[in-house]
Amino acid sequence: MWFRGTRILLLLLIMPVASAWATGIHPGAAARVNGVELSYERFNSFYQEYRRPYGISVAGRGDHLDRLTKLRKEAMDEMIKQELVCQAAEAKGIAATEGEVYTAIDEIRQPFKIADEFHRRIQSEGFTQEGYREHVKRMIAAKKYLDDIRLGVAEISDEELEQYYRDNEYRLTFPEQVRVRHILLTWKPMGTTDDRAAIREQMKPILARARAGEDFAELAGEFSDDYATRNNGGDTGLFKRGEMAPAFEAVAFALKPGEISDPVETPFGVHILRLEEHREAYLLPLDEIREDLRDHLRDERMEAAVEKEIERLREQGEVEILIALERPKDR
């Protein structure tokens, strides 16, 4: 969801948009949108920043070439979309005020400790200071354009809300969950002819003490090899099906509150479990979530409207991609 949120302009450094006024020292255009050329320098900068969150190194291009090519295509698509919206805002006479531009740039500059760092960053992306101001100005106008699209979405009626609730009950249901305390003795060398049998024998007196009424949490703190839970009395916290080892999970969901299991073997070792809490699956009542759900549904419709508008702009526009996006070596 681009162009969303009160801090959206912080993303301008990360996801810059190219335009004719941002051509840098490298000649050549990467794309042309309604006659406006997007420079290769700007596309390359856009692509590098778009790729960065995925942590894929170009040095590993043998294994990652397909993924890098996909990201390259996605970056081009996003850059074209942003340029289309910027142009649509200009055509509609939507503009940013000088105060809005000043505030946005001031907010973007804040993470940089000294002004020179900020200036070097925008220069590395192919901008002069004035060019960057113009870029920010266009992006604010583009956000306003899309905000107008969002505001045009009709309010959600009670009938629509109730139908959405019925259609999405599975998404609004908390799954069955349990919380147990457990004691784990891990599989490890014991210097015996049958180390696993020896570990099973070690668990027997611990189980007997637990069933005799000793504090299970204290026993877990003393004996458990699970360092993640031992200091918390063996408490796993709530979990749903599919989150634990199958054998552990099967026993956990079969226990009654306060019941202590027989020894359970998993790839980690031998466990004993005590059920602390069992929560049945729970459908959130509509009356408790009505307004939150209404906001969620309206957000979904607003974003659908934005995507539809961007698709319309693309279908009606003239878009030319002037570089190869698939290539043997991706940088």
C-alpha cells in the first residue's frame, strides 16, 4: 500500500520516482511514460533500494538470478505506477504547498546527523537539491490524488458489514489454543549401552514427584533442559495446532487442565507436560468488533479503488520500457 500513512514521506528516500527533471550524469532512459523519460540512473537507484530489504546479494546471482530479475521487473512497475500518478495529479491541478514540501523534507532529513550526509544521499540518487524538492512536491501531490480516490469510496452499510462478517467467520475466529508447562530431558550421550533408555529412566522419578504434588514449575526450573522455558517454570505460553512437534502437540491438546502426561518423546528428547490452560476456538462477536471491522472493510475497498485507478491510468497511458529487464547478469 504505497502513499499510505502519516509518515509516508519518509519513504521518499527509499522509493524515489524518476522523471525528466531528475536525469543525472549517465545518459539514457530506462522507460518513457506519456512522453516523459525516466532515466536509467534513476531506475538503477530505485531498483537498488527496492531490492535492499530482501537481503539478496548480487554476488550470489547464480542462485538468485530469477529472484533478482523478478525484483527488477517489480521495481520498474512501481516506478512507472508512481510516475503515472504524479502526472495524473498534475493534470488535475493538484499541487503541494511550499509549507508541505518544507515539512516533508525536514522530516526526511532528520535521521541524517549532518546536512552533508543528506545532500550526498540525494546526489547519489541523481538529484540536485532543487530537483529533490521538485520530486517531493510531485510525490505529495500524487498522495493527495490517491487520497481523493480513497475518500470517494462509499461508507459501509450495516448490511454489507454483516455479509462480510458471515463470509469471513474463519478469519475472525481465534483457533483452539493450549498452554502447558513441560520438563524436557534432551537426547545426549550418557556413556551407556542405550543412552535413550537411560534418559527415559531419569525422567521417571521426576514424573513421580510431579504426580505426587510437588510444584511442577519448580521441578522444571531444576531439571528441564529447555533453556527457553526453564526459567519460566517450563511455561510454553499459548500455542495453536501446527506450532509444536506433532507428538508434543497431540498430547498437549488431549490433556485436561491440571493433568500431567506420561513421558512424550520428540526429536528433542523426553518431555512430561502439565496442562495449564485450554481455550476453545472463539468467533469474535460482531458487536464487539463492528466498527473496527467496518474500518477494515473500508480500507480494503479504498485500496482496491486505488489499484483500479492506477490500472486505468496505465491502460490509458503510453508506457514504453526501454531497457532489458531480463539479462544474464543482474546488478
